[in-house]
Amino acid sequence: MDQKDQELLALLSTHGRADETFLSSRLGITPSNVDRRIKLLKRDGIIEGFSAFFDRRMFGFDTTYVKLHYRMRDLDRIVRQVMDLEMVSQVYVNMDDFMLVEIVHWDLETLRSSVRALERISSPMTVSSHYVPLLPDEIPETPRDADLALLRFLVDHGRASIERISSELGLEEDDVEERLSRLLADGVIQVRPLIREELVQPNPMFSLLVLMRKEFDVSAHYSRVLSLAKGSWLNTPLRGPPGVWLRCFGSDLHRMDRMIERFRREDFVEDVLLMIPDAVLYDRAIDAGIIDRSLR
């Protein structure tokens, strides 16, 4: 990978359905070069595909990240069993002795049940922390009928062409384009690539959990965090405990250390946790199933 590949991945993470002409204008390369790079990233397994992400609260579900500690022994088996759990939608395996597990749940009891299931996989495995994403106060209106069918299709085929969507859903192309533009503009969906961060070479990606002191408000310091996080491509603000999960491109160890040191000098920062991915796995069947239940 080179610098343009990194810029392309970052751009796709916020403009997952943008066409090659738009992407090329932002990157300063030709549309054919953009197309070739996307195909190579897919071929090399760095991009598993594209998927539509949405606010699960529209369907009565919440999201929590849990920090799960494990022994390195039998790691492959442990990760497979974690991913097999019904409500686990993503696993970020750190090269150290823990992983971040994204759990989808509809109440505290289902969250506790999932945590107990995680801790039963192998001994000793313990959940030490919970991280709750900070979401907008206003929940988008739940899509219905054709909008819901469109959302369901995009979970599996995020960058499908208008022509293909039209054919698969039996809608006119103009209708598909209008519905899709509205869902994107209203923030109901965001299409992103599924990036296998551990495969990025020669400079591996890394993540930072920037945890704030409890007396500080995430919203008030979010822009400051982003200004310090040069090279981040995906940022998840956290409500409890307050903080931001930053996914970053690596360039060299000195740059990474400098970024961590800059954060630690800020008075609102409680701690900074460095994570280098050993594996990043996705299960979009969870969100597909949520929509399928609404379509019945």
C-alpha cells in the first residue's frame, strides 16, 4: 500500500458510495486509477466488501463494546467462538492480551447474557470494561417498505450500482436514486468498506482509545481530539466512559509515539490505550437479521 491507498480507504470510509469520478477529484488521480486500486484492495483481502451501517436504535437495539481479556493459547479457536455468538457483530483482536467485542443488544439483560457467554468460552476470560458509543440524541425515523428493502440490500451490497439495485428490488432507477440520496443525506445510513486492518502493509494500522476524565464532556473536546489524531480514518465517540476510539494509519513508530504523548499532555485525558490489530472480523448478518425481522 502507498499513501494514495491510505487516502482512498479513508475517503471510502466517509463516502462509501461515491463514484470513481468524485474519488479521483479528491485524490488527484484518474478514475481508472481509483477503480484499479479498489479492485486490488479487494483482491488482497484488505477490503472484504462494502456495507450499509445504520443507527440500531431505529429498531430498538443498542451497541456496546466490551474489552475481553484472554490467553494467547488457542487464539484462533477463541476468536471463532466469539464470532459465533449470536449478538457479536465485530471483533477487534489486539496483539496484546485482549480484544474489543461489539455486542448488539436490546436491554441490559441481553448485554449481561452476552458477556456471560463470552466469559464461558475459555478460562480465564474476563470482561474488564464496557464502552458505550455516543450517538445523536435524535433517533432517525425507521425506514419502511421500499426504503427498508433498500437498506437491507445495501447491508450486503453497499456499493451495488443503481442499475443492479433497481433490477433486484423491482424499482425504477430514478426511484432508487431518490430514495438512496435521501437516506444518505438524512444520515439514516452510511456505507463503509469492511477493512481487514491487520492486513495493511508495510505500515500497520493502529487504534487509540483516548479516555477522558469523567468531569469532561466528550462533545466539547471531540474536535480537539480529532485535531491531534493526524491520519485517523474512523472515529467513534464514546459516552461511557467518555472518550474516542480512533482508528489510524501507521507510518512509523515515532509518529505513533508522538501522537500518544500529545494526548497525554491534554488535561482532559485520563488514559490512552494503544491497540495494534492481530485480526479485525465483521459479521453483518446481525444487522441483516434486525432488518429481516422488520420486513416480515
